[in-house]
Amino acid sequence: MILYNLTINIEDESHDRWLKWMREIHIPEVMQTGYFTHYKMFKLLTSAQDNTGTNYAIQYFCESMEKFNEYEKKHAPALRADVDKHFQGKYYTFRSILEEIS
């Protein structure tokens, strides 16, 4: 199992609109690609001392690295562009890919 984790910091003034858009539009569009079996969304309860905004982790679960690479090639660029279209300059994202080992 591959875990595609997005850690996102969204600025306060865009938070409510972003959260609604993520839940109602973006995450469903990612899931509709068919590459992920399920997802989880978490709000981080700890943050850096100088951190502003709100932090989230969105975790998408994929059956294999091959499927994830196909998603990255076929769908990720357009989905990321759509996020930028709505929230460019309002968020920061850190992406990581993890492999389940137990």
C-alpha cells in the first residue's frame, strides 16, 4: 500500500472557503480518478511557534507505486492547477509518499 500524504497550510482568511471546496470539490475529484482506495483528512493540532494559518494532512491510499505514478502523470497536473486557480498564494503544500511495510 502506498500513502500519498499532503500536508497543507492554509491562511486564515481563505480557510473556510478552502475547507468547503476541498470537501465538496477537490477531494471527490481526486477520488473519482479511480487510483485511490480511500482517503483521510486530519487537522494538525500542533504547529511551529511561528506558524500562521491552519495545517491539515490529507492522506490518499493507493494499491501500488505503479498506480500512483500513473495518477501523477495523467491527473495530478490538472488537479494541482485547479487548486492554484482557486487558492494560489493562499496555501503551502508539502507532499510525501510512504510505503506500508507491515
